[in-house]
Amino acid sequence: MVNWWFVLATAFVSCWLTGLVRRYALANSVLDVPNGRSSHSVPTPRGGGVAIVLSTVVVLFAGVLAEATPLSLALAVGASGGGVAILGFMDDHQHVAARWRLVAHFLAAASGLMFCGGLAPLRFGPFVIEYNFVLAVLGVLYLVWMLNLYNFMDGIDGIAAVEASTACLGMVLLYWVSDNPEMILAPLVVAGAALGFLVWNFPHAKIFMGDAGSGFLGLVLGLLSVHASWVHPSYFWAWCILLGVFVVDATFTLLRRILGGAKVYEAHRSHAYQHAARAAGSHLPVTFAVWLINVCWLLPIAAAVVTLGLDGFVGVLIAYVPLLIIAICYKAGADEG
């Protein structure tokens, strides 16, 4: 019951803070002005993700005081995630060079991984990766990619908050049915923060998340999965499955653009979800489709991994193949025209 009070408090604080940030953005002209690469058509306040950051960090540390969440995880989220959020906030206000952002991302990922005790040994079918150095390298690369892909995928109204809240609530359900209630608070808090923000970001959005919020969410979701890998290996794979829509679209789009000789650091709108939004003429059907895929396709597969013993890597392959087909059908990575 205490956990649910925490999540309700987080959602309320996040919603309230988002309203304050919107007022600040409007008063100081912190606006996302549409251009040829935008998926919106009117100037919209940005930086609302600050509310997600503040509400998540404050409530998680309150959870530490209530002995409901580990200090190591709260430090990982507060220090590493907070650092990424500050960098994103600076970038929202005044552009930060891509090379310096990437250096900061690697430092944040490495520190977050350290707070979480590293990445637990990974099993791929009959193969196991258990060397600490290899796991450390993989863990840092994984967290950096999660951070950046979330930023790439935050391009239409509601999609980033819906992805975070459904993935987190899905894991809450899996932790509960697998009898690990001590794991529940952290994803509940993140879900609450995302849902509080979604009140303002639901199509048509009154404020955008900005780099501060998207980078923070991507890193934090990665940290939650790394932390969970030490409790049970299936939890890590379940997180990867539930985040499959973002992982597949962002990864396939990046690879196709690299192979096509595109400058990957330049803004574009060639992700599958962006093509789909233009085809639908609205953001809402695509955001709803992401929710539907997460709940009706990815969650049952993640549940099979956690509760029925389905091999985690096999579960990821089963989950991702249809998502890859969708990405190809919607020409992910291909320019318009």
C-alpha cells in the first residue's frame, strides 16, 4: 500500500511541476519552433522533462528513508540520471556540442553502472558472458545507447511517456507475480512521474519533454534493468522486451542511415514512428499503437520469460522480429519522398 502512495505522490508532483515549467518556458520563450525536421506544426514550450527528473529523484530518496528502495539505485538515478538531465537542460537552452554530450553520456553510464554494481552475467542460450571487463564494456555501451535512443524516439506527442509508463507498470506486475515486491517501488515512481507529465504531453501536447527528460528516462530505464539483472537474469531480458518498440525502431533506423552514408548526428524524422504519424495524419493513433503493442504483445512475452522459464534471449528474438518487420514496412531510416 505504501508503494501506491509513493506513486500517486510522484504523479501529482510531476503534473504540478510540469505546469510550473510550462509557465516558465512561455514567460522566457523557451519554445520548440517547428522546422523541416519537426513532427509538430506550432511553437510549443519545451523542457517539461525537468518535472519527471525532480519528482523521480525526490520520491526515490524518500523511498530510501522509508527503507522501500536501495540507496545504491537511488544514487545511480540521482547522480548519473541527474547529471544527464542537467546536460539536457543546458542543451535545451543553448546547444552543447555533440562530442561533449557523448563524453558526458559515457561518464554518466559508467558511474551509474558502478552504483548498480555492474551488469550481472548474461546468458545467450547455451553461452554465458561472465568476464567483468566484458560485462562492464557491454553495460556502459548499453546504457549510453538507451539514453540516446530514448532521445531519438521522443518525437511525437505522448510516445516517450507512454513507453516509460507501460514498461515500468509491466515490470511492476512481473515483480509482483514472481514474488519480488521489494523491486516494485522504483519502477512505480518512474511510471508515476511519466504519467504526471503525460497529462500535459498527451496529444495535442501543451509542452514537450526536451532532452533533459528523454535522456534521463532512457538512462534510468537502463539502470533499472541493470539493477534487476542481479536479482534474477530473466528480469533484465524482460525489461529489454518491454522496451522493444523504442529499441528496434531506433537501432534499425540508425543502422540504415549509417549504411546509407547519412550524417547520423544530424536531426531527421525518418524513424518508423515518424513515418507512421505522417501517414496517419496525427500523433494519437501511433502513440496508442505503441501502448497496444506493449500491453498485448510485449508484456505476455516478458511474462513468459519471467514466469514460464522461456529463455530470455529467445524471448527477445520472438518479441523483436515482428517489430523489425513493422519498422521495415514503415521505411525506418529512409528519408521522406
